Amino acid sequence: MKPYREALALPGLRSLLLVAILARVPLTATGITLTFYVVQDLGRGYGAAGLVGAAITVGAAIGAPLLGRLVDRRGLRPVLVLTVVAEAIFWSTAPMLSYALLLPAAFLAGLLALPIFSVIRQSIAALVPVAKRRPAYALDSMSVELSFMIGPALATVGVTTISARLTLYLVGAGIVVSGAVLWLLNPPVRSASETTSGPQPRLARRQWLTSRMIAVFAVSAAATLVLGGTDVAVIAALRENDDTAFTGVVLAVWAIASLVGGFAYGAARRSFSPVALIGLLGLLTIPVGLGGSHWWLLALALIPAGVLCAPTLASTSDAVSRLAPASVRGEAMGLHGSAVTLGMAVGAPLSGAVIDASSPLWGFAVIGAIGTLVTLAVLPVELRHRRDDAAALTTATTDKNTPQPLTPTSA
């Protein structure tokens, strides 16, 4: 527990993580609430509901780096005011819109969505020294897992016990309150040393968007592609064997395994490469479908891959925080959020298409293979940069140990 105690002892981190959990719950409830609303209240099919979700996703993927860039330039509070007002307008009017108007409105809402995920990760980088960020990002990743366990469940309860229309209002109110609380908390987006050093020059994108940073974004997208695809494949496998009643149990086992893995990752004495973690996640996902004959076998087969879910996402956040200069960290975290969002958006329909054409077993195999292929694609970049880092360290050590000639001043 020592790494976690040291991280949580840092001023501001404990309150930031608490707000993060509460703020993310309504955001994780948006997808299922909109789906029920489009299907039940508007009388449309699931395909139409999926288009609304896709509109929000595409908007969020485009808007995240733009909002991050705005945070870098103008600070956090102006961005929070802009996005909270946009969220309030959308969620207060969405239950009254026809489907034809809801679709473009959803895109605009995604474009100006409250940037909770990227802001929390940017603030962690500002509050926590580099040496202690691994347990901090592990806690953040575990809080995301908890939010995704709570949010959709609460949305389902709201839709089934009240109505989808009223649940839309409640979800929107939760998002607006979350934004207001974050505005009041006003967490730093730059560390004290970065702030006192004065305004930093704006870097051109080509100076910090290096091949290594792009590799981290690719790994982030691959990780959520695997997770989104696994989610669909699990449901399909249980449905194929008439074990749908155990869906909640199987998904809970998967989520708990992720929490355990995230905790172990944060407590470890050494860091792990996100490239290595996505490689293992992909490889361990490939055979999961072999346990699909019984629900309990499927739950057991998910555990090894599940243990790597939270660590993989935490390691990508940590890597972006280390690679991005402070003056562009908001934009970098926004691009990281876009990669995560797009990966999730692609993984679910891709897995579904494979399952429709074959079986759930192949759904697991294909998305796991894609995760492994991404690892192989970015591995040369990772190895090259590791060699460069080792060479730079060797040179620095040699220069430090080499006796320097005496100068008149030193003499």
C-alpha cells in the first residue's frame, strides 16, 4: 500500500479522484439511456440508436483535442463554462427533439462534451511528480472501471422504473452538476514549477507529436478496441448458450479482475511498457471464446485478459503525461481521449460483424489478433526509442564520471 499512501498524501489528489468517480458516473450512463430513449420513446430500431451514439462518439473524438488545446491556452475554467452550458442545452432539449434533430444535436453535444476524462488525467500530471504517477494513474484507471460498473446499471434502473425520457433529464443534470463541482474544485493543469517558470512558448505539433507519442495513441486505441469487442463477444457467447441470465455475473468477474490488475500495477516497483501490456492483452483475449460452452468457464477464461485491462489504460495515460510538454499537455491528453473513444467505437461493431458472419469464438480471436498486430506494428518504434534512451543515459553517465580539466576559476 505504500505507493498508494504516498500518492494520496499529495495535496489535491484525493479530492480530484473522488470528484472523478462521481463525475464520470453520469457520463458512462449516457449511451444506454439514449439507446433506450430512441428505441422506446421514439420508436426507432437499435440501428438508429447506434447512429445517435456514433454521432456523440465522432463529435467527442473531434472535440477532445480542440478543447484540450483551449485548456492549454485559456485555462480550465473557461472551457468548463463552455462545455457545461452546451451540456445543459443538449440534455434539457434532447427529450423534446425528433430523431431528425436529435442526430445533429448529438454530434454537437459530443463536440462540446464535458472533458472529464482528459482533464482528470491532465490534472494528475500536474499534481503528481513523475516518479509517483504510476499509482496515481492506476487509481484513475480503477475509478473509471468503477464508474462504468455503476453508471449503466443506474441508467438501466432509471429507464425500467421511471422512464427513458425522465432518465435523460437526470443524466443531464448529473453531468451539469459534475461540471459545476469540477469548476469549483478548479484542479491545476500545470504543476507549481511549470506555473512559476512563466509562460512557455507554444510548440509546433511536429515537435511533440513524435513517432513514440503516435505509438502510444495507437496502443490506447487498440486497448479499447479489444475491450469494446470483448464486451460484445461475451454477450453473444452467453446468448448462444442460453446463459443470458449470467451476463451480469460474467461481466462483474471481468471488471473485478481489471480492478485487481490495476491495483497490482500501481503497487509494482517498476513500470511496464504499454506496448508489452497491449501485446499480452491481445494474446490472452484470443482464446477466451474457447470457454464459451458454459458461463462459468467463460468467466474464468476472461480473468487473465481482464487483469491487464486497467494496467494497459493506466500505462498509456502515464506515457502521454511523460512525453507531452506542459504547454501542450491538454491537447495531448485530448488526442489520447480521442484514441480511446475511437477504439471503443470501432471494437464493438467490428466484433459484432465478425460474430454475425461466424461465431462468438471468432469475435474474441479477431479482436485479440488486432491488438497483437498493433503491438507488432509499433514494436520497432518502441525498441528504437529504448535504444536511444539507453545510449543517452550511457553518454550522460560517462560525461559525469570523466575527470574535467582544471580551469583558472576551479583551480
